[in-house]
Amino acid sequence: MASVISNTTAGGAKLFPAELTTELFNLVRGKSALARLSGQMPLAMRGTQAFTFNFDKEVDLVAENGAKGNGGGVIAPITVVPVKVEYGMRISDEFKYAAEETQLEYLRAFAEGFANKAARGLDIMAFHGVNPRTGTASAVIGTNHFDSQITQKVQRTSDANADMEAAIALVNGNEHEVTGAAVAPTFKSALAAQKSGDNYLFPELGWGNAPETVRGLSFDTNSTVSFGNTASAGDLAFVGNFRDYFRYGIAKDVTIELIEYGNPDNDATAGDLKGHNQVYLRGEMYIGWGILAPEAFAKVQIEAIS
């Protein structure tokens, strides 16, 4: 019987058929606030270097035969380095002997779950700089995340609309436009509940609606914004020019590996796969991102502003 996971890479990892890999990429984009609000870039395994140009001064009017001055522009390199994310699960070894159609359904289900987790992982890592599984700060990510680099902050008040306007004003004050907003579900609910007299300010947000635009601004509601929040500290919204100044990329084909022996998840309680009639499905991908202009973003938070 032919296997639906027969394609292999040089390292022995099994790849999805092309149609599933394409579906996986689409699902990743559809489940991530950052992926939806920003743009994807080509990304090499060793990293990709992007350059930002900052023109400090205005253009110079020069008279005929007049001297030309220095514009004061600065070119700064930013290197986007991919990090590996993985997700695995144990299943019965009956998978190996199932009909090809049944194997395909297993793989589709695993693909969707891995895609959702990888997409959430992109947001959690890029917003907060933590390992999504443990919730702890990651030395691999370092300072390459919004919580570290975004210094423009608005403290949450009882007026969510005013908080959003204040955050947008900070971005506009740096002569950047705001192309999108990523908000936590609780903050979206606060916006939905706001009224002017008897009229709701944002009726399109009511009853759990999740519109892609609000007042012409790209808008995404996602629990990744408030990941790790406590009652007294955390993030509620990020606003800024995601379209031009945030980039992410996938550096390598998504791989799904079928492991038949050993203890690949290092779970001493679960034990050896063969000894428990199990196999292990593991998905891996390499994701990288870069914040090209931190001053083009601001956030609303529920902690004292330092």
C-alpha cells in the first residue's frame, strides 16, 4: 500500500503533498493577527537582511550654481533570523495500517491543528518575546518583540475609544500612518459597549462580531494580544503601520515527520513508542519576523507606564 507521507527530504523528514502544504500556509495566515495585518517576506535559513532608510531632513531647494547640503539620512540594517517551532502528538500505530484515505484525514487534522498553533505562536513570540508553550521569556527571541521595542504606551482608562485615539495620536505624532490594530477580546468588548447618548460608537463590534475593518482601519481581534496578562498588567491593543514596518517570513518547507521508535517527546511517563503501540507525528517550521520601525507603533496596556 502506498503511503501518503512517502516524500522525504535529505534529512529523512516526511513532507506533506503539495496541496496540503499550500493549505497549511493559508491557515497560518488566517489565524494570526500579525500575518493578516502585515506582509510576508522571503526568508533564508541563515536570515535575511532588510535595510531601513530614515531621511531626517526635508528636501533642499538649491539655486542655480548653489551648494548642495547633507540631507542627514541614515541607512540601518535589520536582520530577520528564523526560529524553529514544533508541535507533536502520539497516536495509535494503527495509523500505519489504515487506508490511504484515513491517513490523509489524520494528516489534514494534524495540519490544521499545527497551523493554528504555529500562527498563534508567531503572534505570541513577536508580541511578547516568550516561548508560547511555557510562557517564559525566550533568550532565542531576545528583544525582537513588541513588548521590548515599542516605547509608546497608553494606560487603559474607562474610555476605550479615547485610549485608541491616544495610541493612534502617538504614532501620528511621529509622522507615521496607522494601517491596522490588533486588540484583545476584552478590549474589543469594551469598544463594543461604548455609547454616545443612546447610540453605540462601534455597532459593528457588537454580539461577538469580528469585522476585518473598523472605521476604515484594518482590525483584528486576537487573544494573542493579551497572552500572559494578569489582572493588573498586560497588553490590550497594538496599533501602527503593520503594512510597511512589520515583516514575517517562513524560511523552509513545512515538514511532518512520522516517528515510530523511541521517546521523541522526552516524556518519561509515556515511555517508548514501540512499547506502547504508538507512533509520533511531529510538525516543524521556521518562522522569522522583524519590527522595522518601532516608532511606527503604540500600545494600550493595563499597567503603570514606566
